Amino acid sequence: MFEGWDAVVLARAQFAFTMSFHIVFPAFSIGLASYLAVLEALWLATKREVYINLFNYWLKIFAVAFGMGVVSGIVMSYQFGTNWSSFADKTGPVIGPMMAYEVLTAFFLEAGFLGVMLFGLERVGPRLHFVATLMVAIGTLISAFWILSANSWMQTPTGYAVNADGQFVAADWLKVIFNPSFPYRLVHMVLAAYLTTSLVVGGVGAWHLLRDQHLAGPRVMFSMAMWMATLVAPIQILAGDQHGLNTLEHQPAKVMAMEGHFQSHKDGAPLILFGWPDQREAKVKYAIEVPKLSSLILKHSLDAPLAGLDTVPRENWPPVPITFWAFRIMVGLGFLILGLGLLSLLMRWRGMMYQSPLLHRFAVLMGPAGFIAVLAGWITTETGRQPFTVYGLLRTTDSASPLAAPAVGSSLIAFIIVYFAVFTAGVIYILRLMAQPPHPGEQGPTKDLPARAAGITPAAGAAVEGAR
Amino acid sequence: MSIPIDLPTIWAFIIAFAVFVYVVMDGFDLGLGILFPLFPQKADRDVIMNTVAPVWDGNETWLVLGGGGMMAAFPLAYAVLMPALYTPMIAMLLGLVFRGVAFEFRWRTQKARNKWDLAFAGGSLVATLAQGIALGAILQGIHVEGRHYAGGWWDWLTAFSVLTGIALVIGYALLGATWLVMKTEGELRERAYHLTWVLLVAMLCAIGAVSIATPFLAVQYTQRWFAWPNIILTAPVPIAVAAVTALLLRALGNKNDHQPFFLTLALFGLSYAGLGISMYPYIVPQSITIWQAASPANSQIFMLFGVSILVPLILGYTAWAYWVFRGKVRPGHGYH
């Protein structure tokens, strides 16, 4: 099997597949870890029981999601070597230290305090436990910092030199880490993670409010989530716009693909809303467009000239249809999220926050929207920087391992089978946890099953009661 | 053989340290998975899982440091070894997926619990076997041309690599058994004691077999171990193995709950030192030295700052986490 297949195409398929599965878990756990820290802080500050109930409720879900993020993440860290060994050899001196710092500053922090966060409330007391929660939340953000810095360097490499062996080496570490696209990508991704989590939390809250409007837990989580969506969605759209302008400066071909601009426009480029980009014929078929709007958005002037892919050598074109459509899915969902935020604001103002089935149904429907938007966004940026792994410097075809197609094909099939089996089960378990509303006296992962409820020492239990 | 003190050597020791910490820490986690089929009772399995549930994730992180650190400090070695070990590496990663999710998943379902118990046991066994095979495949040598692996995708599979694979399964199982001796009580501990005896004998046989087979792989290994004056430095290793074994037997005889685990760690340390003696200064045996594979100095220095500050910190809070969950784990008193 796989004789005659292109090993590089198979390796790309495997990376895209394993990466797409992986990214949804960190996107969720970055936001959820911060949300858990906020809930625990509110509990410590107010002693209101509803906060600790919500904390324990979401902690169980966090435990399952985090585990899946960890195991799918280890796969990613080793795939650079197994499948992209030329890339690893050439970029290791630059990318490697950033990933090593991610492990040292983030992964160990998360993993070291995760056990205490999940199982240690009775053993260490509420205050030290809060420190553990905080460390896990901070760890997820530090992790985002390093991995997005590494990714951004691949998109907009600066601060490097090339040595005699053809390796990229750092000439200036600050310029490597704080490369031009990094600040934009970091803000855009962390906000995306927060929005994704708020949509999930809001969707779960709304789901239970549709059944019973008086449940305290769902009311609190729904309200918190909708505040988050209302406030962050407009900021995210602004951040995305700035990220796009940064991309136009450093990776113009990616923006051309996102916009579907095969041709250059001398006096004002149209905004193509929809259409079918045909890469071979180099034009967008069935295009519905608004004249000059693209120039207005990208250059802030109706008549500004805008270059198209006709200025780029054809062998350096990214796959336009994927980039074009993934971008539209992301932007479309972004505006729907904004719409949900505004509707919730209206209902809040009218005092209908917990009594509006329309709002609740909309929120349930939007529950998974963040995941889809995150995936679409990553597909946009990663497809749009093709055919390079290090933009303009190292081609994807020159990055792969010297492996035969049958080897990569077999592992790809193994990943597909295992990931679908394992992560489908995980998602079902998470949905099952979500299907139950948070109960008064909700228990964390420590003692959620009756058979294991006997193990709390009286003293520690009393300490927790006292803290309430 | 004299060892210079330069950046590549320091980094070789750092990576070796990370991999060793991984081997002993995830070693007992994986060992518990390997021993799982021998403890069919649900109550026993709950206790076994709960002895490591709060710490397994941290243990596994050392694997990421070993891999990530190698890419950063010795990118050429990482780029040559990983494709050469493609199949065992992918098998290990998939095994770790099953093993890792089982920690949470098995508590999320009642009826299908056995399915995730099987995932835990099977995943642990596959991951361990793959790691042991990878070790053997590295020792027996890898076909390198220029800066690339130049062999096929089944080159790793030989009698020797299968031997090291089985040896590691035995070793991790022994670590797991002594961990259970330390962390459990009653009938479960008694059975762990019994297993420790059996596995210790098997482990000594495995150490012996690998030690005898290694010199036959390459003349360099023979010279390293037996040529004068090296033998002055290498002879203490087998002597120390014998001494640790004697202490271990005495601890088992005295029913000391803590010593067997730490003495097994010492056995691992000695075997690991033996590997280091065989390989140094090569990172890909007989083809790439640590100096040839090393990153430029500014990459290694940049990371050295982080490592010298952060690793002591990491060891500190990891020790704290172990301290929080210290003591024996009793049925029904789990963290889950």
C-alpha cells in the first residue's frame, strides 16, 4: 500500500490531521484554566457556594480535556523529528530553544501543579490550592507565548543567520522571539481561546437554562460567558484586522490568497465576498464582490493600488481555495459571535437574560463555534504560508524526513484510527458531564463517584467546610 | 578516555539527565500499566491508578524535555535518529495516547471500564517495548549519509533491539512493583513483594544478556569496556551492580517498604551509566559525535541560562507535589 504515493504529501496530511486534533484541546484549556482561576478567586473572595460548585463542575471537564491535550501534544513535539527531520536539522538551533523554554517554563508548571489542582484541595487547603490553579492557568498562557513565538518566527523570520551547514542560527534572540508577526498572533490566539471557552461555557449554561430558568449555576456561568463574548468579540475583530494588516506587510501572498486576488488592481481592489477560486485558471469564478472595498480595508483608501498573485512566481503560490474559504468561515463566525454578544447585551438590558429561549438557543448553537473558528483561522494562516515552512527561506518539500511513502502512509492510518477512537470517546465523556447541570455540593474529580466518597479525612473536610 | 568540559559535553549530560529522570519516573508509571493484567480486581486497580494519578503528567513531561532539548542542543542527532526510529517512535506515541487518556477516561464510565484498563495496560506495554527497542536500535548503529538517515524503515528490528525491548519491559515492571511495595499495604503489597522477587531475577538476567551482547555489536564497545586502562574505570560498574543487588535482596528479606524502590532506581542508574560509557562521545553511535551534532554555542548558552535556573525550580515543586501526595494509598481513599 502507498507505493507510488508522494511521501511529503502524506507527511503533510499527517501533520495537518494530528495538529487539527491537538489545537482544539489547548484552545479550550487555555481559556478554561483562566476561567477556573477566576471561579476559585470569586469563591475565596465571596464564599458563595455557587462558585465552588461551578469550579468543581468545570474542573472535571478540564481534567478530561487537558489529558487529551497532553497526549496529542507529545505527538506534535516528536513529529518534528520523525516526519520533518530536515526542518528539525535546519531550524533546530532557533526553534528548538524556544520549544525547550516552553517545556521548562510552561509544561512542567502545568503538570507539576495539575495534580494538586485536581486532587489536592483537602490536602493543601483552599489558599494553596488556589495557587496551584493559578500556576496551571499561568502555565497555559506561557505555553501559548513560546509556541506562538516559534510559529510566528517560521512565518516572519527575523534575527537569524545561516551557518556553513545550512542551519538557521540565532543572530539576535530578542528579534527571533519578538519577530514581527508574534505580538499580533499571540493576542489573536489567546483572545480566540478565551472566546472559544466562553462560547462553550455559555452554550452549556444556555442548554440547562432552556430546561430550567431558575438554576443558580447555569445562570451564573451563562451571564459570565456572555459578558466575555460581548466584551472580547469586538476586541478580537479589531485584533484580527491588525493581524491581517501585519500579514499584508510581511506575507502579502497569503493576503492575496485570503482575498482571492489573482490579479493586481491599479485603482482600488474589490472585496470578493464569495466565489470559487480556480487556482489553475487564476481567477475567482462566480464572484460576488464589492468594488474598491478591499483597498479600503487593507490600505484605508478606496483607490489604493493592490498587488495580486500575478506579481508572485506561480511556484510560490499558496493553495488559494483553502485559504480563501477557511478565512471566510473564520470571519463569518467572528461576526456571529459578535451578534450573540450584542443580543445578550440587549436581553440583559431588558432584564430577559435568563428568560429568552431565543438567546439560549442561539448560544447553544454557537457552543462549538469557537473551535471551528480556531481551526479555520489556523488553516488560513498555515495554508496561506505555503509552500514554505520557514517563510520565503525553506520550502515544505525540502523539510521532510527521508522516509518511504509506505512508512508515512501506515502511520497516518494508525493516527486516524487511534485519534478517532480515543478522542471521540473523550468528547462523549465531556458531553456527558456537560449534560448534567452543576448540582449544589458539586464534587470535583476527587470524589465524584460514590464508591470513592469515603476517603476524606475529617479534619481536611472540616477545613474546606470552614472555608465556605 | 578523558572528558573535556565544553558546551556540547555539558548539554550531553543535561539531555542524559532529562532522559534518565524520564526513564525512572515514567518508568514506574509504565511499569504499573505492564503489571495491570496481574491485578484483575477492580479495587486493586483503583488503588494502583491512584498512586500515580496526581504525578504521571509531570513524569511524562521529562520525555518532552528530552526530545525538545535534543532538537535544540543536538538538532543533527535528532534529525537522524527520529526517522531511523520511525516505527518504534510512532508506536510509543500511540501507546502513550492510550495510556494517558486512560487515567481520566476509566473514571468516566462504569460499564466500559475494562476497555480503558486494557488501554492503560496495552498502551504502557507498547510504549515501553518501543522505548527499549529504540534504545537497542541506537546502540547497534544507524546508517547515516551526509546529514540524513539513509536506512530503511525496518532497520531497527533485530534480535538485539528485541532483547533491549524485553529488558526494558522487565525493568519498568520491577520499578512498578517496588513502587507498589512503597505506596500500598495489605494483600496488594504482599503480591507486589512477590512480584519484585521474580522481576529482580529477570532484571539481572536481562542486564547480563544486554551486557554480554553489546560488545559483539561493535569493536568500539569491546575496547571501551575491556581495553587497558579503561577497565579501571569500567570495572566498578558491574561490581556496583552486584553490591546494589545484595542490598536489594537484604531489603526484600527485611520487608523494608521504601528501600527496594530506591535500590531499583540505583540499578537503573548503573545500567544507564553503562550505556553512557558505551556511547560516549557519540550521540549516534559510531557516526555522529556530540560535537558534530551540537547547536551553535549561542543556542546552547541561551538554553543553559534557562536550564540552570528552571530545572532546580522544577525539581523543587515536583518534590512538593510528591510530598503532598505522600504515604500509602488505601482502597477508597484515592484522589479520584
